[in-house]
Amino acid sequence: MLLLRRRGADARELEFPGTRVGADGFRCTIPLAAPVAVHASAHDVWDLWLLPAPGAAPVRIGRVLDDVVEKGSVFPYPSVDVLRKRPLARVRALVDGLLSRARAQVTVKMFFSAGNELVLNVIDKTMK
């Protein structure tokens, strides 16, 4: 099981099932809509954890089996812009377009922290 744990006062945990790959591999997909749907601040930071078995202690996900000291600049991940789903989204989009207002959008980006652990950012962004 993959766990996303949001940092800060509005802490939250999201779980995503995974599948075993080979003898020691693991594969999981994080639907970006999940952390975006519970976006709570202008800049949400989610730490990635692996729950290896039910009842086991979670393990922080990172890269430690190589000789790269600061992975953040060496292994960049692309950012993805996502429109936030809001109640009455189609009506709001029409009104926003008529009034030339910015639409609610966030940027989602995965990166390696200073401690070489995987982190997911969800950051507010506006779009005309």
C-alpha cells in the first residue's frame, strides 16, 4: 500500500493499493485527482510512504542505493497542471469565462527532498 501523508496543521493520509512486481518490486499509480480533491492550502506538501504489509510500520520512500548525493537536481520530474473540481464546475467555468475571471488550477509536482525522499507538491495556480 502506498501512503500519501500531508504535512502541516491540516494533516491527512491517502492510501493507494499497489501490486507486487517480481520478487522485490512494487508498482502503484497515484491518481492526481485524489490529492487535488482534498487540497487545503496554497501549498500542500505530501510525503510518500510504503506500507509493506498490514500492521507493519510504514517506510519512507526515497533513493539510497546509488552514489548521487542530491537527487533533486539530477532526477527532475515534470509538473502537471490540473483544474480543480468544484461543485457546479461547468456553470462556474461559464461564469468565469463571461466575467474574464481566473479558473481554479493547481500544479502538481513530485520531487526529491533535501533528505532524498519523495515528496508531492500541490500548489495553487490561476489560469485565464
